[in-house]
Amino acid sequence: MREFLYVFEWDEHNLAFRRVGWSFRRWCVAAFRLMVVGASVGIMSVGPAWPVWERFFVERSRRHTNALRTEAAEIAKEIAVLEESCLGYWYERAQRFYRPLVGEAPMPESEWAGHMGGAPGTFSDRALYRGRRLFAEYQHLHRLLAAQAERLAFLPCLLPTEGVIVSGYGMRRDPFYKDWRMHFGLDIAAPYGTPVRATAAGRIRLASWDVGGYGLQVEIDHLNGLVTKYAHLSKTIVQPGQYVRRNQIIGYVGSTGYSTAPHLHYEVIERGIKVNPQRYILLPQDVR
Ligand SMILES: [Zn+2]
């Protein structure tokens, strides 16, 4: 028997009703009912007030959206400035200066615009694309320039000693034999003992006396098909097999061999053929 919240049981011994405690199931049912009631009350109180809530939420998200929009516009402006002043500058520089310097054709206009390899959608995508493209471009240019610098280090380009060119490459009346002969080098008159320098990096091929008239001579193999020869030296300070760099002193001016006065006889040999060394004097003497 139940009476509101209480449950009673008939007691046969005492012939009277006795109150008993709640079972677990009853506790569960009561809790569930309480929840249903609570939820109903909640819905009833929030429901009619919904338009107010909605206005609050909508207003809040609108404010948020506006703030984001302003921020995005500012970022867009900054990216546009960056793209113009920085990316644009380095693009132009690569196009007009570095690419011609390494002998490459300019980058196609369409590549810079991003028409190739997936057209970028928004302005920020485009700036990102251009930034990445330039990064790759400069890595490429750096590799090419490094290779070019390496090649140039081995290219003879200086006058090997400080002096006056007294005789060039070509036919001349020989100062020793007094007849017309081909002169295969450049004669540079300089005081006895003036330093003689390697005109480019290379490996010493020869540093010895020549019985043929060159006297004490040095030959440098530039490892690119070019050999330079320095003759009539008074002294040499290098050994065959040794590597030298451009400008390194290899010996001193003298008058050994077939020579009438202290001077340096300088030859440039292109794949076995003696050519005019003037073609390989590319820098003024004071640039060292
Ligand atoms: Zn000579």
C-alpha cells in the first residue's frame, strides 16, 4: 500500500500497517521523474525568452565577424605592401641582374603570375606562392653562381708581375738571334727580384730549368685546358704538384735562359696552343 511518498505493508502479527523503506527501483523512478520535471520547467522558462537569447548571440557573432573582417583587411594591405616592395623587388633583381649574369633566360611572366602549377586563389595564397617561388629561384641562382665563381677562380685574368710590357705576342725581330721570329708570349720588364704571381688558381705542373732558353720556369695547369708559363725567373718558391691560388707568389723576376735583361716572359696555352696572353689580362694591374 502506498500513501504519497510512503509505502506500507500489512503486519499479520501486530494486525496493523507498517511503514517500509524505498527499494532501489523506486529511488530510480523518483530520480527520473524529478529530472523530467526539472527539464520541463527549464524549457518553459527559456522557450518564451528565446528571441532575447537569439538577439544576444547574433549580435555577439556579428561583432566578432566585423572585427575579423577589419583584421583581414589590414593583413591584406600589409601583404600587398610586402609583395610589392619585397617580393617584387627581388623578382625584378633576379630577372634583370642575376639571371643574365648566369646566362639564364628570364623567368616567364606566367610563372610569376602563378598560372602554372596550380593557380593560387586568394591574395595571401599568391604572396605565399611568390615567396616560395623566389626562395627556389635564389637557391637555383646561388648554385649557378657558386659554380661560376669556382670556374672563374681558375681563369687567368691578371698581369703576372708589376712591370712594363715591352714586347707582345706576334712576329718580331728576335733580340737574341737578331732575326724575325714568332714571339709566343708577353715580355714584361721589371726589376730583378720583383715577385711573380699566379694569374689564376691551379696546380704547379713544372718548376725547373729549361735548356731550350726559358731558363728557370714555372708552368701552372689551371685544370680547365689552360696552362700558364712564367719564364726567365731568378728564383722559384713552388714545387710541382703543389696547388696555388690566384695572386700567390710563385717566384721572382730574373734573366735566366735566353734573356738580355731582367724581364718575365709570360705565356698562356689553350689546349696545347700558345695564344695571345693579352686576351687573358682582364683586370687592371692594381686590382688584386
Ligand atoms: Zn719573351
